[in-house]
Amino acid sequence: QVQLVESGGDLVQPGGSLRLSCAASGLTFSNAVMSWYRQAPGKERALVASITQTGISTFYADSVKGRFTISRDNAKSTVYLQMNSLKPEDTAKYYCKGRAALNMYWGQGTQVTVSS
């Protein structure tokens, strides 16, 4: 059974930083494209960042370019999202998604709140 478990969400002040982690199990992690999505109250879930299987290629939503960095450690089956210069509009529940072949898997999410 595939499991994706996110961690690292917290309450942080504007301008602060957080590092989210997503640990995968039951999945051939090195074969999976991994992504982070977020969903704010009343809004649709939106793609934040993606990283290819070897980590060579990444994609970022315009709203987070230059502030967020996605990375992965295939030996640990873990994907990370380093978030710097956080803004109140980054407040959302952040979800990890893994895509391998035709299958997609989601984690349960971790809450990030940016507020003074």
C-alpha cells in the first residue's frame, strides 16, 4: 500500500521560512514524479512545484518562483519543499503527490499558516 506522509507545516510569521517533507512508502520512489500542491479555504487545489524522477528538472508556479525550492532524496524516498520569504497568501494546506506510470497518490496534507 502506497503512503505519502507530509510533515513540517506550522504557524510562521511573514518573511519566515519552513521546510516541508513528504516521506513515501510502498512506492518505487525513484520512478515517480513528485509534486507539492496547496489548497486554501474556498479555493481549488493548485500545483506549487514539481520535480522529475532524478531531480534534474523542476517546475514552479509563478507565485512561488524565487522563494520556494523543491528537492528530493531518492535514497530516503523523501521530497522536500523549502519555503522562504513566506507571505500570508501562502497560507494553505500543502499536499504531496506522487505520479508513477498511470497511478497517482496523495498524502493527507500539512497545514501552513503565515500570520503575524
